[in-house]
Amino acid sequence: MPTTNNSSPHFRLASIEDLTAIHQLEITSFASDRLSKRRLKHWIQASNGILMVAENCQHLLGYALVLLHRGTRLARLYSIAVAPTAQGKGIARRLIEHLENEAANQDRFYMRLEVANDNTAAIKLYESLGYRLFGIHRDYYEDHRDALRMQKRIRYVPENLKSHAVPWYQQTTEFTCGPSAAMMAMAAQDKQFDLTQINELDIWREATTIFMTSGHGGCHPIGLALSAYRRGFDTQVFLNTTDTPFIDSVRNQDKKDILAVVHKHFVEQANQSNIAIHYRDVSQVDIEECLNAGSIALMLISTFRMDGRKAPHWVAITAMDDSCFYVHDPDPTDGEQSAFDCQYLPIAHTDFEKMSLFGSSRLRAAVIIGKQRSTKSHGVN
């Protein structure tokens, strides 16, 4: 392992030569929820993580790992450990401060973390650094302790937050992101709305396009609007084409014909229900006006910037400020991502502009779910 020329703590990014020492510190520091040597090696080399060490001329004093979630301006302090002989000397504080700077330099606006609810010393440290509690994750650790969720803004952006209290719901299948996003929006408007798998699957059956590239069909924007309308909510749709959405995602002509039939029927139903369909790009001004009016916007995005795939995916826009949209994503993308990482995810306006175009046809689609109408109709036309 590289050494410094004096005994003062030195902070730097980890290299593969540090792996054995970091893994040994991990074993020494944690009785459960340990990172394996393989995972530590992965994070030393990964482009979406920052692993930093503190050392002196003789020993590894500590390490800390931050994850950088793709497609967002969010960083997460995932693990931190300080050697027993180095504790009480401010190593943890300085590691976190260095990581905050590194993450901010990589265009992250927020740092989040979890801490065991009985770890008083760590909680006091995080609070002294400016972290604030924003949630509790029950039964989070292997030993069944609860985790406190804390967050700090690490890069300043002008604050002009237009925020709604929107419950988060995790999709239960790989193909029901649309219903899950719609359910979050409806539950924000009606606290009695049931966030259940039955509703999730019912909405999918009502809104599905039938076919997609492979596997089950996704959800048509007009189909989602109709599903929310039938449940008593004002809805409107922005669609930048009059052609059948997603038709380029299938090669078989019979499947293309079915997609076209479904699309035509959705349009007819929307017209009968007086649901406004705006055949143009939804703008950031449109979304801002929607949020100011108390509505929630569902947006179709490509997941490429989040997970490297080019899959269509629905998210709910729950807030915005001068620099970011904040979204509820119904689908955690990896094992290290917790439910709270999927709530109010900050995505810069410029990034979102690129993410919200899907496929070679550059499809852009949004569904606006507004307040409840005076009369509900639960029937399916």
C-alpha cells in the first residue's frame, strides 16, 4: 500500500493496492452487513462510486464509500469505517468532507446516508456536518435494527422548491412502472387511494400496449390517463406525435397492427371522455404550471442514463426547483439502492431533457394527473 512521508493523515482515492487493507478494516469494523472483498474491488474500480482512504505513513486509518446514482444528482454515503486506533481524531469527519467535495465536483447536489437508530455517536457527527433526518427505514440491517435516513445538500442551487407530499410505491413486476407511477400520483391527490398490487395490475391491464420489444407490453400514455380518469381524477396527456407510440419497438407486422388498434381505441375513449391530448412536446414550463396547480406529472423516460439499458420507464415528477426535477422512481435499480433512494430523486433539467426522449422516434410523453373530479366512475369502458 502506498505510504506518505509523515504521520499526518492523508486523504486520497483508493487504488487496487489498498484492497486487502480495506477488506481487513471492513472485517474488523462490522459484525454484519459487511462488504465482500469482491464488492470492495468493484467499487474501487467503478465509475459510479468514490472510495476514499485516510492513511498515515504506516497504516490505513479509515475508508469511506459513496455511490453516485446514474441519471440523478444524488450521492449516497454507503459505508464508512475508521480503525480503532484512529478513532476520536476526526478521521470520519474529514473523510466525509472530502467525499462531499468529490461528489459535488461530479455534479451531485445531495448526499444521503443511513445510520442505525441507536448509533448515537454517528448521528451526532452527521448532524454536526449538516445532515438532517428525512425518513426511517424499518428492519433495515441484518440484525433487524431500524435505520435513520439523513440528507444534506452538498452543492448549492437556488431554492425555489415546489413540492408535493407523494407516497412512494415499488412496482411488483418488471413491466408495471406506469401503473405504479400513476398510483403514487393518485395517492397524493386522494389519501384514501389504495397502493396495492391489485390496483397496480388492474391499471396495467387497462393501459397496456399489448406488445413491446420483448416480454409484456408497457403502458400507453393515453391508457394511463384513462385509468386515472376512471378513478375520478382530472387528466390530460402530452404526446409529441400523432403516430402509434412504441410501434418501432416491434418488428412483427401483426404486432404492429395490434399496437395501432390499441392506440386508436385509446384515442377514441379519451375523446369521448373529453381528456385533453396535446400533440406537442411537454415543456418545463408546462410541468411547472402543472405542479403549481397541484397536479402530478408522469413522464416517460429512457433508462439508459440510469442503468445503461434503453428501456421505456415511467416516473412521477413530484417537485422542481430552478435546477432540478425531483422524481419518484417505482423501480430500485440495484441491490444497493434502498426505497428512500427512489424518492425525490434530483435530476437536473438538462439531464431530464435528454432522458425524456425514448427510442429512434424520439417519443416524448407525459400524463398529468390532477385533482379529483366531483363524481367518480370506476367502470372500464
